[in-house]
Amino acid sequence: MRNLIPARLYTYDFTRLYVFLAFTLAIAVIVYAALFGRIL
């Protein structure tokens, strides 16, 4: 099963996931700051 997935593609998808999570977290912090007027 693992051999069917290229290592490079898996790493690329894994990196994209981290980038997406980081971007989403940044948006959440900005929205929180905008709503409450302060950052944690």
C-alpha cells in the first residue's frame, strides 16, 4: 500500500497540509483580534 504512493508526493501533500493549517490559524488569530480588540 505504501509503495503505491511516491515519497515526494506524500511529502508535498504533508507540507501543503502544514501550510494550510498555519494559514488557517493565522486567519483565526486575526479574526479573534478584530472581534475582541486584542491578541492572546
